[in-house]
Amino acid sequence: MDAIEITTELNKINHIHRSLDETNPVTYIIFQETFKHLLTDKQMEWLDNKITDLNHKMNMNVHKQLSNYDMELLRAPILEKSEESGIMRQCKL
């Protein structure tokens, strides 16, 4: 496949759902699995590297986001959280 064909097919995948863009490794996995019989060894290698790189970036972003949370507070029971903030409400029966 040449560059124009590859770009065209990647755009078709992107039209399936907006999340399947150039930053989503699933986009390239779908492309690779669909067209592996038409790709050269170098193109397959490039795709493997692209998928690995995007997975790494995604993992780093998730780790960065999780590091901003207070994990002890997240694991605490809901009643403990509400007692500390004084938002306890009584239920009318």
C-alpha cells in the first residue's frame, strides 16, 4: 500500500467513531489487522512501533491522572467521606 491508500483507509476507520483518531492505538490495530496482507514488512514494523508508542503514551497519561487523586480518600467508605464534610442527611420515613 502507498501513503495515499494508507491515509484513505485510516480516515475511513476514523469515520467509524470519532475516538478512532491518530492518537488511539486501536485505530492502528484495526488498520493492521484489516490490511496486513497488503502491507510490507517495514510497514508492519512501523505500525507495531506506532501502536507500542501510543500505548506507552496512553499509560503515562493514565498514571499521571491517577497520581493526582487521593487514593486513601477514594477507597474510604462513603459514610466516612460524608461525615467529614458534614453533609449527612436524614431520610424521612
